[in-house]
Amino acid sequence: MSIKDDVKTYYGDTLQTSADLKTDACCTDESLAPYVKKALSILSDEVHQKYYGCGIVIPEKMEGTRVLDLGSGAGRDVFAISHIVGKNGSVVGVDMTPNQLEVANKNIPFHAEKFGFNNVQFLLGDIEKLDQLDLAPGSFDIIVSNCVINLVEDKKKVLTDAFNLLKDGGELYFSDVYTDRRLSKELQEDPTVRGECLGGALYWNDFHRFSKASGFSDPRIVSSRQLVIGDEKIQQMIAPAKFYSVTYRLFKISELEDACEDFGQVVKYKGSLDTSPNGFLLDGHHYFESGKWESVCGNTYLMLNKSRFAEHFEFAGDFSKHFGIFKGCGMDVPYLDESAVQADGSACC
Ligand SMILES: C[S@@+](CC[C@H](N)C(=O)[O-])C[C@H]1O[C@@H](n2cnc3c(N)ncnc32)[C@H](O)[C@@H]1O
């Protein structure tokens, strides 16, 4: 059996509900924002029971947007997002496992009746071949995915296709499992370890390389947590590798650079998002308190200025003068500074 068949069997037959999982890799353990809690609270029991995600993939300001969910499973996130985007938005879910899709389709009437509209469509398909589905390039505002990309073999292809399907200024906002090292082939191919979202987990720095090569030049980490592997057998197999559930946001903005450069720009959050009146969290390193001017690197400036968040910020500055690498963005000048240069001007060697 191929890895793909193993995954279909695991999610279509082996698992019946999230209680059957052997680790907490595919279980969400995050405090929920009230707007997420509200959307989840009105969904059918069945889509909750068959939820196998590992994070929250419902960013702010989705109203009226067109959204694609990669590996939508039984549809929990699709239905929650359907309610949030409202009747002027739409959501497409893609999954390759017929049993998962059957549950998702069966649940459309329940949610349509509850919400008063249906803006949801599920497609049977392979997210490694998104370019072969009937989806127009540049037609989605947001692409989400919850604990799926680790399961596919050609992760770079998924990222490249997702990049092409997004509108300019759109984002891929997704949760997945990553490791602190490259895993052996045996671990990668073990059906249970892979099915539990561990075997296919990418070494985090390889993921950053793939993202950049696919056009997402500056991947941003929204949140992360180390996974607890409860099953002793699996624990022994994977040790000493560590696994993390991470939520990333990857903006499609052509001007983004692969590092944070300083152009002396500042931004101010207006406090105008209903969901965040006091401050806006762009990612784990960028929280903007309402009404306060903050210095930002060129990339952060672009993520706010060229995305759906622009109307909620004031901006000052441009790209006309460069002040070097932006301090505090996880990078510094990688060369010896002047303290390492001897009095006669020569550097020690
Ligand atoms: C861990 S489950 C997550 C499902 C859903 N996102 C959720 O949160 O409940 C992984 C899902 O990815 C789907 N999947 C895995 N590889 C896929 C591929 N290449 N194309 C489409 N779907 C895939 C599986 O069928 C399964 O439904």
C-alpha cells in the first residue's frame, strides 16, 4: 500500500472519532478567542467527534472572504468558517478520503438550516494536485489547513499550488506538526506514526526553506506547543525527536524579503477590529496595542499594509532609506563587530 492509501485507511476506517487517536498530536489545546468559541459552539456533534486538527485555523477578519480548506476532513473548520464569513463569503473544502467527505456532505443541510444560508462546497481531491482541481488561480483570500500537510509527500508542491490559488495580499493560515530534526525513512513510513501526524512532520528549518522557495518569503509563527506523546510504544520509536504543533501565517505579497529589514517605518493599530479592540496579534512576535505607534520592519509593514488588515492601521514611512537589518527580528549582522577588530585595524584570525 502507498503512504496515501495508508492515510486514507487511517482517517476513513481506523479512526472513528478523535478519542481513537494515540497521541495528542492531532488534538487542539489552545485557549479559544470568543469569536472562534461562538462559531464552534453551533456545529453538529458529528463534525466535532470527527475533528482531527491540531490547532485553530480561524484568523481574524474573515467576513465576506473566499476560503479554501486543504484536507478538510469531516468539515469542522469549514462549517465554523462558513458561519464567520457569512452569506457574502464562501468556503471550499478539499479532502481525498471518501468516508471523511461523506460525513462532511451529510452535514451541509444541518448547518445551512442553522445559519440560514449555504456557502460551502466539498471536493474529493488530492491537495498534492490542487492545480488539477477546478479552482481558479488567484481566487482565494485565505487558505487554511489543519494537521494535513505533514501527511503529504510533496509538501513543496502543496505550498506552491496554494501560493498560486491565493489573491495578492492573501494568506495561508494553517496548523501542522514539525520536528526538531529530519526523521529516518522507517519512521516516516510507519503507518501509525504517520497517521498520528508525526512521521511526516517536517524538520522546521526545511519547512522554512520550502515556504521561501514556494514564494512565501517570510513565514510567521502565530503559536506553537510541544506535543505530549502519551503512547509508550510510539514514544520509544520517535525518541529523541521532539514534535511541535505550530500555527503559521504565510502572506502572498511579492515585495516581502527573506529577512526583516529596517526602513524606519512605523504603524499604529486603530483598535477597529471587533474581535480585538485592545490590540491586534499578527504573530507570536508582533502584538500591536491599540493607539500606539510601533516601529516595524519592512516585511511587517507590508503584511499589514497589503493585506485585508490595512484599513485597521495607520502607516508612516516608505522604503526609500534603508537602516540595516531590523533589530529584534531574530537576526543580527552575522559578522564580527568593531570590538573584534584590533587597534591596528586588522581583525584577529
Ligand atoms: C489529521 S486529519 C485532519 C482533518 C481536518 N483538517 C480536521 O481538522 O479535522 C487529515 C486529513 O487530511 C486528509 N488528507 C491527507 N492527505 C491528503 C491529500 N494528499 N489530499 C487531500 N486530503 C488529504 C485526510 O483524508 C484527512 O481527512
